[in-house]
Amino acid sequence: MRPYLAVVMDSFRSAFASRILWIAFLAIWLLLAALAPIGFQEVYTTRFRGEELSNGTQLKAMLARGLIDPQEEGTALGRLSAAMPGSLKKQLRTVARQNTPIQKWALADGLNRALDDESWYDQEAWQGTIRLTELKELDKLSEKQITEDQRRRRARLRIEAALPGGLIPRPSRSINLSYAGFAFPVDFPVTKKQFLVLVNQYVIPVMMDWLLGFILVFLGILVTASIIPEMLQPGSLHLLVSKPISRFGLLIAKYIGGCTFVLLCVCQLVVGLWAIAAWRLELWNPAILWCIPVAVFLFAVYFSVSLLAGLQWRSPILSIGVTCLFGGFVLVVGIFGGYFDQFVTGPEQISSMVKSADQLLVTTRGRQLRVFNDQANGWDDLFDKESVRRRDLLVRPVAISDDVFVSAKISGGQYNLYGNGTLEMLVLDRRADYKPIPLLPVPNGTRQFLVFGDQLLAMNNAGLLATPVSSVLQRIETERARLDDQGDDSESEEEAAEANSEVTDQDLQAVNQMEQLAWTQDLVGNLFRMQGGAVEEFQPILPEEIQLVEPLAATVAAGGKWLVLYSRGRLFWFGQPAPSSDQTTLELIGQLELPGSDAARTRLAASGQQVLVARADEPVRWLDLASGKLVGEIEVGSRDSVIDVSTLADKPVAENDVASSGRFAVLTSDGTLHLVERQGDALAARTLGLDDVHSIDFDSDSQRLLVAHDIDQVEIVAVASDGSLLSDRSIRATPAGWRKVDSWVMEPLRTLTPQTGELSETVAGLVSGRGSSAIERGFGDAEVRRYRIWRPVLSCGMFIVAIMSLSCFLFVRRDF
Amino acid sequence: MPGSGLSNGTFNAGKLSDEDSLAADSDSVVNVDDLKKTYHSYTWRGRKHVQAVRGVSLQAQRGEVFGLLGPNGAGKTTLIKMLLGVIRPSAGRATVLGQSIGSPVARSRVGYLPESLRVDRHHTARSALRYYGRLSRMDAQSIARRSDELLELVGLRGRDREPVVRFSKGMYQRLGLAQALLHNPDLLVLDEPTDGLDPVGRNEVRRVIERLRDAGKTIFLNSHILQEVELVCSRVAIMAAGQLKAIGAIDQLADQGQHRVTIDVLQTANAAAAPHSTNAAPHSTNAAPDLSPNAEPPLQLFDQQGQLIDLAGFPTLQFTRQRVAVRLAMEYESQAQIDQLVDRLRQSGCSIVGLSTAGESLEQTFMRLVGPAVGSDVSEESAVDSLGSVDGQRETQSQAIQSMAVQEAGE
């Protein structure tokens, strides 16, 4: 080894003697010096930002109601609405009649003004609001004890309490960046923990891409391209190969030596960045140093090409040119691959499933509803392609009978909680080949349907509303009959129109007779509907004292007897109203306040009276509703967020058995499926044998778990007691169209081409210690990005081995 | 000696007999047997083949300085590359120090000085020696010790910490020689070791080579400088067009060529050379007639009585008028021919004031073997170098007689 080490060490010395190295060092030191003054501090989250008002419609309606509803006079909402600037109030008063559009920034401005002047506050009025623990603590402070920042924070919390659901929940602390002691004018509404995660998962990979992956690699190729051509000069090569060393070893040693240039630069840059992150951002993360080997590895890919070109043509210029062409090719393949991910495979990924009898219905990330066609062994789209838009949002369908599913499509719901316009329930009926048919209005912003007993529940951020399932089914039958009769009898339509006309006249007469108050109540009703309140068929079902605050989650427990509801750190469980009683609201059985980050995205699952609560970046908690106590908590996955949970058995083992111990499936954002079960007093978690899982669901009828994985494949499985999966059915759709192109062309091309661009994902994964990242999309949804940590390493590694083998073969066999 | 058969113009591409091979194996450091090398290249017009070495066989014995001569494109470098394992032979076999060429053991016992040594810019002489020493698998102590010795030997002591970028070409060559000797090799392959050196430097290198030879090292020397080869080599091989034209000791090679005798005859009133009449037969049948208008007509030699001396028995004889003598020059094959000519002149009363014989110089041998066509190619490169060889003609006899005769003529 000694001779080869001598070659490597000689390359080190050669690199140190390079002027370009010292120029690169200087540039690195200047960059580090420029970055060193960056700092941050945690400040109270006070100011409202336009982005926080993703549901501007609801907030607008709320403030408008506070202005015109006599019942809100003197309440927190009324007082706050009255404190809005004059021009805004003028616009708000017209909302009920005209649904006047109001810019989000105008609403945010109005609220921010209220932060400075708290004359709107009245202690008595705010007693009736849902006050968070933080607000209660701040309310205890006297005016002398409270700081200005705390006062503004308290004002914000009071505003949030007055506008429940109108604002996206934000953490109590924000990050304020500074440079050389000067604070930036904008705060980042993330916790310190989230900030550090952002730095790890986004900032460092971006720096890796640009500083290390592009600039340093290019610089490195410029410097090292001459190594091989110079070695091949007769006076140098003949002497080297006349020494008692193998050519293979010589070439490999030269190759390793060539990488030393980049190693020297990368070490300084990364260690410098790590020191700045630790010193200035309190980010003591040694995993940042992973950037060093990954960057050198990235360079090694391109250097192998440069080396081969140098061997072949013995010209540094040609080496650089060929390497740049190769880089361009890799880039193009990467871009096309990204397009296929985004527009071909991504939209086909299954995001939710529901099964009824033998029929499986799924929604996809591309906002498409699909039903599996056994004969064609493929998925049939239920929406026309033209009507599918990425900004829309599909509510997960639920089965209300063996033949009928219901769902809803919120137009523009991806960016606006309440979407644009009114929301209608879509009925998917087997008899109509599951073609979506609009049936009846549902509350604005409905994000989840649940069947609880004989009720169909619609949950939005304002509350829980219900309509009888039988009523819906009846409406379906009526609608079908109407559609059948449509066009057959035009006379009946005319009669109906006449009748309507009569009704209208009667109404006009009634309006004339109504007092101003009644007219106002009508407008208030409009505003209620705008802010997600009751509509014709759906009526509130929660007790009045329960007000929902995001994040929200709900599930049915105890074999369908209880409804479990999570609302910003609080867990409620309700029983059905007694059939004999006149009560129309749910009966609150118990509630529990959970510690930890109440603003975190939350998922729920129930098995009997056992409930699993999974909050982002926290251990999952196992609660026993019978005792109302926490059974335990357990970390699931290697620091990856839980994105979904599901029960594995929701029916009592025996009659009246609602205390089943239960087992749960937990899906983490890295696509791994875990089994969480209770072993005595302790909880245990283990992985189930499926990877790349996108979503899970539970079919209560068959007591089977539905697992969607590898884009659009579905497994219907039972989980045995030993954790093995017993498959009932596997759905493997035959790829068609662009999917076929992806399978036969793009994927092989991406496998053969070293995916150097994906190495930034490797860095993100290694630095953050996670296999994925999950960005909150509101209402329990998360945009999951899975890091391909090992694929690029494997692809690049195989490429290096192939190219270096070829180079060694040429170098060993060729006459020089 | 002429006719010994060791070396002649038909030796090229000769294959050693098995007996020769066995005999050679016992003491030969370099043993090459019918080695061939064909280069293949691909062009738009198809595959091309270039036969660089066409079946060369030779041996270099232990302790000798073996010179390899040949014009550009003769295949010398290709042969050396094959011996060093840099390229693979197309056919034939060869051993170096009893090992197959290119084997690590063989390479570890060979020191090589390439023609145009390149040392990376970041090196000093000492760091370069350290680097090459490590490549030769030497330990640090040995490298340090040998570096001191060799830097002293090649005259780089005191400049060993300077970056090589400041070195002249001569200093590079010295450094190259030092690195070739660093691991104390048994065989030294020197490719143009004095190339680019000034006369003093050449002399120093030559002395180093002689010391190494005296120390028992075997040296394989490839050089264009015929004088250098003549001075230090025990044996030489001459290659041309990929073939071995001759191999042997320099004296032996020279004996294979033509020998020349020169006799100076004193001119007196009667005994003198004069242009022969147009009807007289020319004495030199080989002399080509000079047809230029100003050319001096061919000479004839007359005795004391003014009679034309009959030298018809010496058809290659040529005359040249000197200041006080007439010079007769003739190529000969045996001493009897010289004796006959001297007798004939003395019988005619001619006074011989000088007589000298000369063998073939190495350059003449080289030119004779390589041929005028190839020699003309060589001439451009070696015109200056070969001057020394011309001056170095070996005068073997009677310089004293010649000087005495000149003195007499002066009197």
C-alpha cells in the first residue's frame, strides 16, 4: 500500500501547491466571514400575516357577523369587529349581501391595528371564549408585570379567542433572524425546533446543491482535469509505470488523490458552516459533517468521467468539456425525471381509500377519484380530466351503504380552507357507475365525513354538523327519480315553476311584513353559512360549550358507540344522543387535555376504548377512554413524523365488549408501516413488512387494513399476532400511457444515470436524521417528501465502479 | 576482424539459436528473443498496423554498458518500453534479470531515466526523490540516506530544497539520474541521459556511468550521441526500421567495414603528379568523372625519370595533391595490398613521407548499416553530435612516420 499512499499524499501536496486551491480557500473564508454575523432570537408571535388567513372567507364572515348581528353586540366578536378600521368595516357590512371580496392583507392590517390599541377588550366579554392555557397565564399578569411583547402576544391570543377557527394556528414563539445584531423586519412563525428542522432539511441541502454540488464540483473538475493528461506525458508515465506498482493501483491512487482537492475545500466550508450553525444558530448537529463525504462522493462521480476522458484523449480541455456534457445530460435526465414524478407518478399516488362490499374507491394526489376495474386490471377515473385541478381538494370518501359513497370537492381548497363558492356533497352510486353527482349543500370547509351511528357527520374547522344517513339515501333516490323523469314531462316543470313563483310572491309578501330584525337575521344566517355553519340538511351536533379549534381530528370508537374528537390539545369523547330523547346534540362523556405542542398536526385512531393520538414530531400516545388516562407513549419510526394511524380491529370481540385492548397501524412519513400494540403495561412498536406506503385505511366490514403503496398498488391485509401480514387481495394495476413510458424508459434511464441531484436528499436525510419531511397542509394533512437517501448513493456508486473499471481496463491494457 | 561473422549487414532480425539462448541466459541481464511489436490504430479509412519492432533478439551481459543506436523510428524506444513493461510485446519473449519483462520483481531491480523527465511542479529535488523512492517501495531511512549520496553524486547538493520549476534541463537530467539510481538497481536503463546537458555536464554523466560500470552495474544506454556511446559502451546494437542491423563490440563492428590506407609521396622536379592526358587511362576506376568546367582533371603519378608509374593493379587508388606531397588513398582488404603498393612506389623511386591506415568510425559503421536513406533522416538530428565522431577516427599507425616525413619535406 505504501507506494499508492505515496501517490495519494503526493496529490495532497500537489493540491496544496495549486493557486486555484488557495483562491477557493479565500472565497470560502470570505463566505464564512459573511455568514458568521447571522443570528436569531425567539420572539413572541404577535403580528398577523396574510398567509395565516388562508381561510379569508370564514374570517371575513365572522367579522361581518360581529358587526351586523345584534346578538354579537358586546360579545368578544362584536367588540373586536367594531374595533376594525372604518374602511374595513364599511366593506364588512356589505359581505352578507354581496359576499364582497376583501384582500387578506387588509384583514391582517385591521387585526394588527387592534394589537396596539386594546380598547376593544372587555374581560367579561372574553370569559365566554375558548382561552388557551397561554392566554390564561398571561391574563394573570398585572399591567406592571407584563412586558410589551407579552402584552402584544396577549392581545393576539385574545383576538384568536374571539375568532375561533378564523386563523391558522401558529406557535407561540417565532424566529427573528438578525445580521450583525440588526434584526430582520420579518419574523418566521415557526418554533425554534421547527426552525432547526428547516435549516437541517432545506437550507443545508440547498447549500449542498449550489455551493458543494455545483460551484465546488465545477471548480474541482477545472483543477483536476489535467491530472491524468499530465500523468500520461511520456516523461512522467513511463517513469511511473516502470516502478514496481500496478497500473490499476496507480490509477486508483491518482483518482483518490484527485478527490483530495475537493476534500480540502469541502472540509473547510462544511466545518466552517457547522461552526457558524453551532455558534450562531445553536444548531449543534454533527450530522452536518456528513456533507463532507457526500460532496466528495458527488465530485467523485464527475471526476471519474473526467478521468476516463483524460485517459482517452489526454487533453484537459476535452476532459472538462466531456464532463460538462455529462453533467448536462445528468441534469436533463434529472429534470425529466422530476417532471415524471410531478406530473405522471405523483398525481397517481393513492392518498386515501375506502372499501364497501367488494368495491374499492380511492382518491389520488392528483385530486382524482378512482374505482378499480377488475376486468381491465386498472383504475377508472371518475372525474373528467378537464375538471381535475391541482388547487382543488377532495374530501376522503366514506361509504354510507354498500352501494353509495359520499365525498366533496372543494374548489381551490388546496390554498383556501373554504374554497371558492358553496360546497356540495358528491354522491358516488354503484348504479350510476360511481359517476359523481352533486346532491346537497354541505357546510363550507368540510374536510372530513364520518358515519357515526345513523348520522353522517361533516367536520370543518368551525364545528361538527350532522344529517341522517337515511335522509341522504332518500335524497339520492329522489334525485335519481328526478333524473329519470327529466324531460319526460315539461308540463310538470311549468307547474312547478308556477308554484315556485307563487311561493316567491308569498315570500315577498312575508318580507314586506317582516321586521328589520328578521331581515337582519336572514343576513346573519348567510354569514353563518359562509363561515362554515349549518346548512339546510346539516345541523350542529356538538354541545354549545364545545368550540373547535384547529388542529382537529375525529374518529369513531367503542365499536361505533363513541365519537372521539381532538381539538387543539384537547380530546373529547361523545356518546350518541339517546334515540328516545329529544336531544339533538352529542352527549359529552369525557375530555382530556394533552401536554405538548397543541398546534401540531394530529391523527387519531380508536380500537374499542383505546385511542391512539399521533402528533407530528411527538411520541404517539395511547389513551384509555374508559379510565380517561394516558396508558403510555412510544416513539415510532426513526424520527419521522407520523402521517396516518389506523386501527386494526374496531369491533368488540364479544357482545358489549368495548374495552378491547386493540392494535394499531402507524404510517410514518418515510413510508414505513409500524404495528403498535400493548404488551402488558408497556407499548411496543415494530415495523410491518411493507415499504413505500402512501396511505392506510381500515375496512370495518371485513376488519382488514387497506394499504396503498408503490404509487397505486393496494394490499388488503390482516395483521397476524406475530406481526406478519396475511394478504387477502393484492391490487396491481397494469401501467398504461405515460406510466408505461415511465416504467420502460424513464426509470431504467434514471437507474443507469447517476442521480447526482438526488444526493441533496441524501444530505437532507443524513443531516436531519429522518427519511422524510412532512409539511403541514392544514387540517391534519401533510405534504410528504420522502428522501431517497440510498438510491442516489447506490446509483452513483455503481456508476463510479463501472466507469473506473472501464478506465482501469483501458489504462492496464493500453500501450502508452 | 573482417570475416569473423559476429556482425555484418545481414545480422538484422536474426533469431538467436537455442544454443545461443541457453548460453546467454546464464549471464545475460537483458535477454530478448525475437521480440515484436505491432501498433494498431483505427482511422476513418480502416485499421492501420505499424510494425515498430520486427523480431529483435539481443542480450546485454552483466556488468557491461550496452548501447542502443538507431535513427528516429528505428524502434529503440519501443524496445525499451517493452523491457520496462510499459507496453506489451506482440510476439517473442524477453527477460530482464531473469524475470519476465514487466513483472514487479524485474521492475523493482531496474532504474530508468526517461528521455524527457517530467517532475511535478510542487516537488523539490529531495521531495521528488522521496516520492520516487516510495514508489520503489523503499523505507524512509534508506530514501534519506541514498538521497544524500545521490544528490552529492549528481551535483545537486545545496539545491535540493529548491522547487524543480527553477531547474534547468540539465538539472532535471541529473535529478532523473539520481532517481534512477535511488533504489540501487541492478540494471540501469538510460534514455538519452546527456540530452540537454552542456559539455561539462555530459562529462560528469559519463563519469557517473563509468563509475557505475566499474561498480558492476549493467547499463542499457539509448543515445543519439555516437561519441558518447563510443566512449562508454562495451557493446552496441544498431537498429533501423524495427530491425536489429548489427550487434557487438564497437571494434568488431568497425572491422566489418572498409579499411583505408593513405600514402603521401613527396613531389620532386620529376616525380610529380600531373593531369593525365585525355588518351591516358584513368588510374582510378572508381573515381567518378568530374564534368564541371572548373574541375581539376584527374592526376597521374610520374617517377624520377618522368615516366608514368603503372598503378593499374590498384583500381581504387585516388590521388590528391597536397602542399609538398601527393596523397594516394585506397581502400584495402588485406595487408598484402598495402605492401604491394608500397613496393611499387618504392621501385619507381617515390619517396614515401607518410603512411597511415584507418578503420571505420562508429558513425561510418552506423551510416553504412542504417543506409543513406535512413541516414539522411538521422543527419538532421545528429549533425552536431556526429562531429565528434568524425574527429575521433582512429588512427592506428605511423603518425610518427608522417610527421617525420613532413619535417623532411620542410627541410
